Amino acid sequence: MAQQDISFSDTAVRGLPSVEQNSWALWGTVLFLAVAIALPFFLRSFVVFQLTLAMIYAIAIIGLVLLTGINGQFSLGHSAFFGIGAYTAAVLMDQFGVSFYWTLPVAGVVCFVFGFLFGLPALRLEGIYLALATFALAIAMPQILKSSLFEHWTGGVQGIVLIKPDAPFGLPISSDQWLYFLTLAIGLMLAVCAMNIVNSRTGRALIAIRDNPIAARAMGIDISLYKTLAFGVSALFTGIAGALSGVAIQFVAPDSFTFNLAIGLFVGLVVGGVQSIPAALFGGLFVLFVPNIAESVSKGLAGAVYGVILILVIYMMPSGAAGLARLVADKVLMKAHRKGPR
């Protein structure tokens, strides 16, 4: 009898999709939205600003999920696309007086083009060699932005100062709250788009290329096209995040987009869950708050404290926050079935 119960529970938990899993997902989404909408009205402006940045990092991490988690291409250079998106928005606003809202799609398109073009020569590279090429991109980008050739547009080392937009239509909320809600809406929209990509024929092709490129090619999948598209779409997400960050911080400068940012985004990807889109938010929170926590513990040893925290997190959650969440959900569902009617 016990063996039958265990078998029944395992089958119920692993069934995709199950009524219980859909119910939990629905209520979890409703609860998340309710809390996310209410938070800005109970928190200080600075905390709202921090949460906005965390969501911005989460958007960039979603781009990495599509590229690395779904397609299997490693990138240590997404800080470059983040910077390109931020500077695209900044230049359009500062030099041409374009409304902030219109700069977001433009930044996304510009970064898509850059990502697609970078993906073309990267087709000959795989694994650590591709990671090394993207590392070179991350190192070079701040120096390119400082170059006298582009100084008229980028402001050189001085950067560009931006103005945060006020809430439209006379809404009785602050600019920080408005940007928070705007970022939340854009983040949810992009997360849904990313999930649709993963669950589509394109997503299945990307996963096939990741798992077995030879078999994927034998099935008629154009590996070159899908790999470059993956780079382009990933850069698009990251560019939109960069544009949002420039306005949120109200300042862009070359030294804001160094290799440290690329490493931070990659850490957020691993900590959240390499193949999980919803867990990108946890990764964004980690990227923003854990370095501050480490510095509050010891300013002189902030790097060491951060390293210890990261090691502990990876040790306790080897599959990231998404893996831990799945494990807890499985255990809850198994207990629910065991306590149910026999």
C-alpha cells in the first residue's frame, strides 16, 4: 500500500501540467502582483528606487536566460549591450529631445542589431572561447564610449545627465513610483514574451541546438540563424534594461558599464536559475542587495564577504532559486496527495 502511495504521488507531481500546479501558479502570480503593486505606497522613495533597479537587472537576466539557459551560449559581455541601450536612450533624450518612452523600443532595436551582428562572427566559437570573446567586448566597451570619436555624443568620461519623467495624466504618484510601475509593466510584458518564445517552435529549436547541435542540424534546423537570433533577442532585452537604468539613475557614464556589471548579471543568472525566467527577479534582487549587505558587514572586506555569501548560496541552492522552489513545490504536492482521499 505504501509503495502504491509513493508511486501515485510521484506521478501526480511529475505530470505536466497538473491541476494542483496550475492552481499554485495562478495564486502565486496573483499574490505577487498584489504585493508588487502595493509595495511603492508603503516604502520610502529610495527603497522604491532600489526595487526598480532590481527589476531592471531582472530584465537583463531574462535576456541571459534565453541566450545561455535556453540556447547554451555563454556570454560575459552583456554589460556592453546594457551600456549601448543606456546610451541610446540618453543620446536620443539629450541631443534630440526624444521622449523617454520612445527611446525604449529604439534602444531594444539598436541592441538587437548589435547583438545579431556580434553573433555572426561568434558562430565559429563555442563554450569558453565564446565566453572569452564576449569578455573582450565587455572590456572594450567602456573605452569605446570614452573615445574622442564619440565624445560629442556620449559626453566622454563626464557622461550624460538625464531627467526622470514625471507621472503622466496627472497621476498622484511620485516619479520614482511611476518609474517603478512602468518597469514592472515592461518587465512582466518581456517575461511573458520570453516564455512564449521558449514554448514556441523557435524555443524548441534553441533547446535542440543547446542539447545536441548535430541532431538539430540533421532535423533541418538552421543553427547559424537561430544562434544569431538568440544573441540578438538577448541583447534586445538587455538594451531595454539599460535604457531603463539610465533614466532610473538619471546619469550614464562609461564606468557604469564595466566588466563588473557583466559578472554581476551572470551571477544573477546562476543564482536565480539558469533556465528559469520567473527566477530572474530573484537574481536581480541578489545582484543589487547582496553587495550592499556585504559592504555593510565590512567595508574593507566587502569582496570577501560577498564571496562567502555567494559560495553559501550556491552550496545551498545548486540549481538556483528556481530549483529550490521546484523542490519545495514537489514536496508540498506530495504531502497534499498523501493526505488526500485514498
